[in-house]
Amino acid sequence: MPLSSLPSRSRTAVAALFRGDAIAGRLVAAWMAFAVLLGGYWLQLDHSHAALVAQAESLTRLRALQTAHALALHSGALFRKLDYLSLHLGEHWLREGSQGSRDALVRAHLALPDDALVGIDIADAGGRLLYSTVSEKRPLELERYGIADFEHFRVHLNGVKGLFIGQPYRGRMTGKWIVPFSRALIDEGRLQGVIVMSVSVAHLTKALQELYPETSDVAALVRHDGRFLAHSSRTEEAMGNSVPPDRPYLIDRESQRGNFDATAPIDGVERYYAWHRVPGFPVVAALGLSKDVALAPVRDTIRDGRMRSGLGTVLLLAAAMLISQLWRRHARQGEELERAGERLEKLVGHFPGMAYQFLLRADGSASMPYCSPGVRELYGVGPEGLQDSATSIFERVHPDDLDRLRESIQTSAAQLAPWRCEFRVRGAGDRLRWLLGEANPERTPEGDTLWHGYAHDITDRRVAEQQLRDSEARLRQAVDAVRDGLWSWDLARDRIALDERILDMLDRPELGSEMSYEAFRALVHPADRQRQDDALRTAPSKAPDLPVAGDFRLQAASGRWIWIHARGSVVEADAHGLPRRLVGTFSDVTARVAAMQLRRALLDHSVAAIAMIDAKFGILEANSRAEEIFAPPSTSISGLKLTELPLHEDQARFVAQHFATLRANGQMNIELPLRDNQGKMRWFDAHAVMLDPEDPDSDTVWTLVDISDKHRTRMALATERLRLKTVLERFPGGVLMEDQDGVITSVNRGLCGLLDIPDSPDELIGLTHEALCQRLGTERTAWLHRPDSDRTTEKRATVEVEGARGHTLEIDWLPIEHDGRRLGRVWLVRDITERKARERRLAELAATDPLTGLPNRRSFLACLDAALDDTQREPTRGGALLMIDIDHFKRVNDTHGHPVGDEVLQHAARLIRGSLRQHDRAGRLGGEEFAVLLDDVVPDAALALAERLRHTVASTPAATKAGPVALTVSLGLSRVFGRDAARVLGDADAALYRAKRSGRNRVCVAGSATE
């Protein structure tokens, strides 16, 4: 933060500090360095926040792209079903007409969800409606409407034959928004009309809304020209409109998927968009995730971080100002401070003890990545080789303490609990000494355990403790009389007397046993002089009957400040009751104050909230982080009860239950939801230990680490998994998904049902690919082998397999990739048994004449082509073709009507079929004309068979509803040879014509003038 950003009064104060003596140059340099460090910190903070936002955006875009892919697959399945229905309904209409197609149209409605299909329309080549499922309810309205002016009709006039997805429009008869799916009706190469399947936009929108019910996130289906086919929100505003022309999927037609950021013109919400083209159709599945919602947790974290950093910056600036003022105030003592600085450098260089890092690997080996030079003094080894192995450290441990030391390390690693242990080692000079080691552990990403700690020599303390135990009784008797050092103050003479113990404390024997009060006061730290005056001068004057006490610092000869706890009382007063003489003791409490300050510094600078709580739920002490989170405004939580905090009643009961668990086990670690002082619910990783595990009423120390962001991230991930599971369960088929390691991550119930798997989907999740294959068996998993698994780039594959109970399954295998990196695979399984059966039935119907049951013209001509191919392979293999025509058949229709004519045709077909050999093939070419293909026959035998057939027909009248009807046939015979089927047909037709011209009821052979 630059100095120019400070208030003018602060700038004036800083400028005043920098004026004057030689210290100004140092202050300027210090402030410049401080400003550079502070600026660097804020730059790094901004960079880390930007990286955090970028990571959140990357994860959101990836999630959107995966969901768009699933939506595209789901939409493609619906479009393929509409394509299939329109194709076969059109063929059925051309063959059967309106009366014969009603059942098929009804089945088409049943094949789709109830609200999906609005209606099916069939128009002729001029656009006039011939049939409409909507108009069946209002038949008088059919002639009022046509579709000649609609795009989905006009495109088929221009040669489009396949399925076409038209522009959405509001239906004139239904008044609903619909999307037309149209297909041309082609018969013998000519356009006979158009079939239109109208799908409800409301149905498409409902499917999108089930995926994204909230309006902040949207999903849409967009046509190739940018027009909306469906929109999950604001449907009325979206329908009839188009997406902006700058959308990537409208510009780059080659790309199959992608991401972009944009602000929606419909609702003005800025979102992360992902899109994926629907395979096989000119439609894009697009969805958008709101930036505000996606980035809300990250932005909250950044805002909180900036607030804390800003507060810290202000505190640092205030501390820097205070330091500058103190520095200015003590400029005259520069030389002495320099000497004290030299002593301090020597003290740091010879600081007792060592700081270290200790690493315990998962394989049991250990090392010390860092240790301070003090390791040489404590252990007698240098720090050089310890980075690879800590064996030399353990070799220096006393054998009697080695097992206990290792056990304490293992316990700390297993529970991730703070480590503390006292043990003996042989240090420098092979001297046996006691060490106290303390450290806090953490788990590394590799699964190892890393401690950060401090060890120091406590030999003197252990000896002193032993000596203290030995002389405890003696000391207990002498402590009240002797104390640490005696002092007395004669207020009348204003002289203070110090005994030898006090002079030894200060290492100042030159002061003598008596000095003036002002001389004594000069030894007191400037910051403590007022407090010292209050304790020794003011307090006795106000309450002479009460003892006096106070803490302040005195400067030793070395320049070091010693904390003194002063106690005393008035032993002599004047006639007015005012004190004349005070007597008391000085105790050196420097170590105690330093320990207290260190503990407070560690507690208040910890990111965790730390509190000490007694057995009655009273808060004995709390650090600044705990105060910041839980303290009510203008109060402190120290001294309060847990019940006095802003906790919900259920939360207070929950905490009380955990106190019972803590007392039973001595420590515990849980995740705990608590409300802060703003009423906001937060999640904490709580670690609690009892100060005395053997005392059930011991005080407890609680450490709470805020993991709210981590908890929200877990909840968001669980929500996305639930959405994906919902999509999978609604998928019209089976789904099996594996990750990049071949481990199953998703299975739906449809897959278990289709493959006759007795296990539930949850039992399959987590299995490896190989374990699933072993569970299902070889026959059922032939399709499951990963195609192209040894190739660098995997490709999509589709196979058809025979499933259980005679079902036919279609299986699509698709790789899941992102930015060229393979993320897994997915198998989509669909039951196509009914479709295959319909295809077989349609193939049979397409090859058979429905009236006579004989092969129709197309099927018979295919047989003729096959016979010609056989003669090419076997020239010696003979064959013949008979063309048969019923004589005077028109007279039968005119006399008796078409129903009787149909009976005559059926009678003729039966006679023809009954007169042939087993391998001969007959067919109806159209009207009263039939044909017979005689295989492997010589000309004479073919002529004899033709004569028998002619005689059989002439001698067998047809039994009809109008009575017996006599009939005769004329036959033309030609030889089957060569490659040209048209020539063979032409020869037989010419012979038939000659037979009819010669009087009918006879057989003529091609190439002969005789019968």
C-alpha cells in the first residue's frame, strides 16, 4: 500500500518521523522496503484470487460440457425414434392409404410419451392435407388448412428426402407451440406427399426443466439456423426467436462441441455456456450455468480473504507507525542499541535447542527435511545427512527410551495428534542429556506424515525438578521469608534500597545498595513507568492497608529487559496515615512472561479458533480467531457459558453430547456445524483434547478449523452427481460408465434389466472392468471389450448383440475426452427387439403381393437377377421363364365386380403354385399377369410343364361368391440366359403377346413361330 493512500494526518506524522537526525535515512529505507513487501503481498494475493476464479471457471465449463453431451445424446435418441416412425409410417401410407394406416398411426402415438406428439399430418404433393390426427376430432376443419406455405413442406419440393426439422410455430388448430418433423413420401421416384410429425415444444421444455429447474441455469435446443426449438425458461419469449448470430456453433459448423461465455439476451444473465451437436441431426444442445451462482462460493472466499488481509494491512501499518515513533524516541540511544543488537545476533546464533521437520514415510523410513544448526549441540551430529535418513538421530537415543519414543511417534502419526515426548540422548562430547520434543503433524499428499516442531535441552530442568522434589519442604518454609530479592523505599528521603539478590538479577553491583527513586525509575522500561508508578506510589497512597503488586521491566547491565513481579506493603506511616516506608520483594518472571507472550502470539495468529472450556461448559480462554467468529458485538466469549453463545438449541445439545464422548475417550476429531456471531451456519473440523485424560472433569482444549468452503464444494459435487444420476435413470436404455482407470463409476437400472444382471447398480459401482467381465461371464461380455484400447485415439463403435430371452440389443460405445485427454468410456444399451421384428415384417410385406401371397414384382425380379447370375457361374445349368396372363379378366371384373375378380386371382395363384416343382418360383407382376421362374430345366420339360399348367387352369373353374367362374390363361416361354433380365422378360412377354393374338389359351415359345 503506497504512502500516498494514507490520510493526510498520518502522512504528516510519517514525514515528521523522517525529519531530523541521521535515523531518517534508515526509516525511509525501512518504509520503502515495507511498502515493497506490502505491495508484493497484495499483488500475490490478487494473483492467487485470479487463479482461484480461473480454476472454478474451468471446472464449471467442464461440468457444463459433460452435461451438454449427455443432453445431446438424449435428444438424439428422441430424434432417431421420430425418424424411424416417420419413415415407416410414410411407407405404410403409400401402400395402404388412410384406412389401412390408422392402426399404425395409433401405434406411433403410443411409441412416444403422452405429451410428446401433438399430431401427425399427411399432405399430398400440393400441400393439401389428406389426413391429420388433430382433425379427426374436428373433421370439418381439415379442408380449411394446408401446409404448402410452410418451410418443412417446401424443402421436400426442392429434393430433401430424409427427416427435416422445421421452424417451430404455433399450431393453427391446436394453438400450441410445436416443432414439425417432416419426411417426403416417395413412390417410384416421384414425390407423392409429405408426412409431418408435430412434437410439442412443451414436452421438450419439460425435459429441459427437469434437468435445470432453477432459472439461473438454462438449457436449450437450437436449430442449425439459430432458432430455438426448446428453452428451459421463458419459453414464450424464446420461441419464434433466434440466438445471436455470433454464437460459435453458428459460425464454426465443423466443430462438434465447445464452450463460450455470454450474456443471454432473453434474461440478461451472464453465464458459462457449453454446447454439443446432436449426432446425425442439425440441432445443437446448449446449456448455460450462471456465473454469479457458479462463482458465489469463490467470491465469498475472496471477499473474506481481502477483508482479513485489509485488516492485517491496517494493523501492520499501525504497528509500523508505532515502531517508527519508538525508534525516533530512542535515537539518542543508538550506540547502546547497536551493542545490544550485536549481543542479540550472538544470542540467536547460539540459540539453545533446534527447530526441525521430521518426515515418516509410509514404508516406515524417516528423514529430517530441515533442522537448525542446534542439532549438532543436542545430538552430536551435523544436519547434512539427515535429509536422507534420520537413522543417526535414533542411534543417539538412550536404549531405555528408544521404544517409548518410537511408540509416541507412531501414535501421533496414526491419530494426527500433537507430539510431545521427553527422552535422553547422547549429544556432543558423548554427554547424556534430557531433551523435550514437541511437534504438530500433517498428512502429505503422498500419504506420509510430516511434523513441524522444536526440541531443546531440559537437562537442567529435570535436575532442578529432582532437586525441587528433594527440597520441597525446605523451600515451602523459606519462600515466604526469603522470596527472590528484598527492597525497601523510604518515601521521606526518597531513597530505594535493593539487596544483593536484586543487584545479581540486574548484574549491576555498581549501583550499590541504595539509590534515589528517580535513578531507580530510569532503570524501568519507558513503556512501564506509568504502571510502575501506579503500583508503588499511587496505590499505597490510596489504600495504605492493602498490599501492593505490579509487573514491569528493569534493564540489566547487558541491556536486556528483565520482567519483575513486585510485591510489598506499607510498614510505616506518618501522623496523617500516609505511607512513609514500604518493604517488599522482587521476583524475576521473565521466563513466565515470555512463555505467556509466545503462547498468546501463537494462539492469536492461528487460522483456527482455539478455546479452553471447563467441565461446566464455561469458556476459560479463547484466541482472537474464536472471538472474531463467535463473540457477540462488543463482548468477549471468555468467561461466558456455551449456552450464552448464539447457538441453536439443537447445536448446543449436539455439542454437549460430544463432550460426553470426549470425556470417555480423552480426545476426538469431528466435523461440526455451528452458527457464528452473524447467525451464519459454518462447518468446522473440530479437534478436542483433555488437559488431563485421567480426570473426567479436566478442562478441554478445542481447535476449530473453518472448512465451510470445502463443505460447500462437497455439497455442490453431490448435487451434480445426483443430476447425472437422474439423467441416467431417465435414459431410455442402459448406461455403463467407466473412468480413465477402467473403474465403473455409473450404472443405471436399465442396464441391469437389459443384460439380465441380478446385481443392483450400487453393487457394480467401484468394480474394475476386468472384475465386471468375470462377474458377467464370457458370453455376456463379448460386447464389453474396449474397442481400440491399444490405440492412441479411441473411436466410437456400435454393435448389435443377442441378449437374454431372445432380445436384440444395440450397444453404442463412446470415449469421454476433454482437451485431448481421455477421461473414461460409456456404453449405451438399447433394446431393439421390436424394431428388428418390425423391420423383418416390413421386409416380408415389401416382397409379397398382399392379395395372392405370391412374391410381388420387385421380389420376383430379384429372383430373376439371381438366376441369371447362376447361369453365368454354371453355363450348363438351364432355366426358363413363363409369363402368364388370365384371358378376358376385365370381363370378369365388369360382369361380377372386383371382389369376385380378386377371388379369381387368388384361385389362379393357388393353381400356379400347386403346379410347380419345389424349387420353382412364381410371382405376380401386376393385375392379372403372373410369372414363373423354372430352375434347372431343359426347354422340352419347361414346355411340358407350361402345357400342364394351362390345362389345369382351363379344367378347374374358380369357386366364387358369384358361383363357378371358368377361366383360361395364355403363356409365353423364354430361356433364361445372358446378363440382361430386361431382355429375358421382353422375350417372354413377346411370346405371351403372340399367344394372346393367336387366340389365347395356349403356350408360345420365344423365338418360335409355332405354339
